[in-house]
Amino acid sequence: MHIFAFDPEDYRDQYQQQGWAHIRGGIDPEFLAELQRVGRDLAHVEKLDRFAIKGKKEQALYEFPVSTRYPDEIFDAVASVCGLERDSMTLSERHIQLYEPDASPHPQAHKDRFPSQVSVGLSIAIPEQSRLVLYPYDCRELNPFNAAAALIRHLQPNELPEVVLRDAREVEIADRPGDVVMFGGSTTWHLRRHAAGAINLYVKLNDFDCDPLGEDPRTAVRREHTLETLAAANGGPLDGVTVKVSRRLDSIARRLTLGDLQEVLEASLYGSEPFGITAAQLRLLRGAREAKPLDRLVEEMGTNGRSREDAFADATRLLELGALDVLAEA
């Protein structure tokens, strides 16, 4: 079963010139029928209450049929249309969105979470009056947070979308079932007007190896490989391994404690409790934003008077906590 029914090269120039592409009838008819079946019965997928926006929409994790060439067909199409690096393509979200009957007809605009370099909307059931609205020409600053609501919480009153978009140029898309829309989700303010009853599958991707929610099937495989590598080392040296910051790392924060306002460092994986890290471990995380052999990472970050054994122990600790991962050999 194919997912798409279009030639990506036909839409590459459109996306590059305007920052979005509306592909009418872009979903393969057989796959659209499958999506509509799932849309009629959300009991077939795992509901994600933690992502739901009260009075707006319910979200559910979508499992692609094994008969599709998933995720490769999506990676191939999006990399081609949007000019991303195919080899580093990463899926960061795959949610069915069902808008509630009482969804606001004129909701606040939002930007998708940080890993949504490109958001791909597959229209499943769209009411006649519903419209997807994009603001691709103004206020294209990146949402640096792993939640749309987190960006809104950090904005000052004069920075809110209802203020900065007052005179912005909008694009109103009258999508129909079977259509595909691609746009820069984390940098583009967008909303859906008259959304009540609409159903979409949103697939969100990037080419910088970021998957905080763990929804790319290869993310769990990488973590399993890391744990197997640690188990095989059995507390000994991790010879010849290449490491990188975990796809699931959510944030690193400096916190001031009560009382004496002592500064502490902590890191967290998405959806998990934060854990304490040291300044030396922070240096390792900074250095591992690009994949590097562990030996080289330790050498580049320096030991600051500590032994190399201590530096390798720090790296092992970060691997155990999930802040770093070991990459499989190509």
C-alpha cells in the first residue's frame, strides 16, 4: 500500500518559493480509505490524553499498516519536497487529530513543537466550512520548546500571536479529504478555523535527529543498542563507540534552590522526571550534539584537572540515564 499519490518533484519549487505546499489528492486512495476507517473508530489507536487541548481536539498515536513502506516513503517525499537531508530524516510525531464538536471556530494560532521542522497534514475528514490558516510570511521565529503551549507561556503580552499577526498576511487553505499540506510547523503560526469534526493525520519530521516523544520506530532501537552496549561492557571501558545526544533529550536547565539560591544543573527526557547533572557532564552533552567517537569527545571537552577515567565515568552515567546514546555502526 502506498501512502502518497504524487511526484515530490512537482511540488519542490512551490515549497521552496513560498514555504508551504498544498497537494490536492496527494494521499493514495487505498491509504485514505484506511485512514478514514481509523478516523471512524479511534479505539484502534492509543489515545494521548496528555497532548489533548481541552475544547479543541483529541489526539491519538497512529500505527502505520505493515503493508506500507513506512517511514521510508514519508522520508523520501518530505526530503524531496522540502529540501531536507534524507540520510538524517527523523520522525518526531504521528498523531491522528479529531477536533471536538465544541472546538472554537476561531482558535488562537500556535507553532508546533521544536522537532517539527516540517509538519505534514493528511486530511481525512474535513467539514465544508473548515479552513487551515498559515502565516508563512511573517514572524517566522523558531519555537524552541517541545510543546506548542510552552511557547505561548513564555511570550510577553505584546508577543502573543493575536497581537503580532494582526496585520500579517495569511494563507487560507480549503483542504479536502485526501489532500496533503506541508509547512514549517515549528516556525509558522497556524490554526484551523471551523475545525469541529475535522480529522487529520499529522506527521512531523526533521533532519536533525530529534524525537523527544520517541515516535520514530528507530528511536527505541537506538536506545536498546545503547543498553546492550553498556551491558556488554559490564562496567569496563566503552572502546570504539560513537555517541550522540539522545533523540529524547527534552531540556537542560539551571535551577536555583530555595534558601541560599544555590544553582544546580538538571536534564530531562521528554515526559520524565529531571535528573541532576554536573558541569562536566554538561560539557559532554554540548560536545555530543554531533555524533563523535567517545574517545574524541572526552579529548575535545577536556578533563579540567580530572582523570580520563572520571570523564569516561561521566559519559557512562549519561548513557545509563538516556541523555546520550551509542550509535550503531553504519
